[in-house]
Amino acid sequence: MNEKNIILTARVVSMVLTPFYLPVVGILAIFTFSYLSMFPWQAKLSYVFLVYAFTVLIPTLLIHIYREYHGWTPIQLGQRERRMVPYVISILCYFTCFYIMNILHLPHMLTSILIVALVIQILCAIINVWWKISTHTAAIGGVTGSLIAFSLLFNFNPMWWLCLTLIVSGFVGSSRMILRQHSLEQVASGFFLGIICSFVTIILI
């Protein structure tokens, strides 16, 4: 594989495995492994769409508009000094989703996923003031930590899913370094931050 193909693959991985998908993956995992799997499929679809709208669709569109307004490329937007507004946008969207879910009195297990995502986003935003940490690997780390936490709560064997998330984590981290958006330290720090935050948050709440 030549250099152009490697860079193209890295861009596709970074785009497809965006950090915004953490809550959606978490909700799907809960509907798969917990007693909430008994929910009617119409209800599951509605909840997944709600989470998708406020954690993927809306923040992605708003950040795209913000980037286009300034005439920046995605790589230029990735500079540490320019990442704060996207962080604020995503945090506000996540909080709005969490607020709506509370109004609808959805099970605490579902809202806990939004709490995990909010904690990770807020910590990454704070760290970004001084140092550029990888939000991509923080998100996939959040998926990994949530999987471990839920496996303890629901007493299921997470080994195959854990192997899959670790492989995906490797792809995500490698893509961020290939695109020169992050160093190895920033990628690793983001991943372990996501694991710790998600595991501790789910176990405690």
C-alpha cells in the first residue's frame, strides 16, 4: 500500500469512527446486553435516533458550518487553539440530549451513557487548554471502559467484544498519528482517559 492509500485510509477511519458515535454505540450495547433488550423495537429505534440526532447529526452539522465559515480544512480545525468551539458545541448538544432523556424519564442506564460522554468531552476540553489530547481515542476508550463496566454489572463475558474494541482502537490511534493530528502520547493518554472515565462513571452512578 503506497503512502497516498495509507493517508486516505487513515482519513476514512477518522471520519467513520468519529468521537460522536460513543453514545450511540453505548445505547446499542445496552439494548443488546441488558434487560432493556425486551423494549419494543419501535421504542429502541426512537431512542437510538434521539441520541444519534443530538450526539452525531446536529454537532457534526454545526461544527461543519463553523469550519466552513472560517474557511478551514478539517486538519486546520484540528489545531489545539481551534478545538474549543467544537468542544463547546458537542458538550451543549450532549447536555441537551441528556436533558430530554430525563424529561422523558428514560431508564437511568440509558442516561448514564450520556453522562459518560459528557464527562469525557468536558475533561478533554479542559485538557485541551494546555495540551492537545486525542478525542478520537478518548471516545473509543470510553466504549472499552463501558464494555468492561457493563460486563461486571450484567455478568457477561466481554472477551470477543473487548478484542474487537481494542482492534478498532488500534486503527483509530494509528490513523490519528498517520494524519499527524496527534503524537503517540496524546493518542495513548486519550485512550486511557476514556477507559478510566467511562468505567468509574458507570460503576459509581
